[in-house]
Amino acid sequence: MWTNQKFCDKTKNVVTVPIVSYGHLATSRRSCGAPYANVIYENTEKELVFSCGTEIEKFSSVYIEVQKGLWGFNVITNKTLVKGQW
């Protein structure tokens, strides 16, 4: 997995994917319960975790930057929430 991510192709594709559902991870003494968004990317449901304090409920879609990895698997290098209405 490391080599797939480390030696990926330098060209980036930006894809807009809608948020299917969202929620928060479990909280504990050491974690804040980070928000996550479930999206459909290439006919597969993916879970994208964001930093604590992000109000995930305000967003309707996500821009993701994708690079082709060394072994042919896609690598998500960046994700940005896009405002909208549910």
C-alpha cells in the first residue's frame, strides 16, 4: 500500500461526489468524535473522515483529488467539502 501511494502518478483528477450520508465517529477520552461523510465513488461507498469541529451537516458534496497509484489503485490526496442544501 505504501508504494502505491508514494510512487503515484503526478497528474490529479478532481471529482465531485455527492454525500450520501454523514455522522460522527465514537467519542472517547482521547478523541473528539470526528465527523465523516459517506460518498459513492466508482460504484463503491467510501467513508471520508474530516477534522474535529467540522459541521458536516452544512455540506452536500465533496471535491476529491485523485491520483493513479503505482499499482493501479486510486489514491485520494485531498478532499474539500462543498456547501449546499440537503
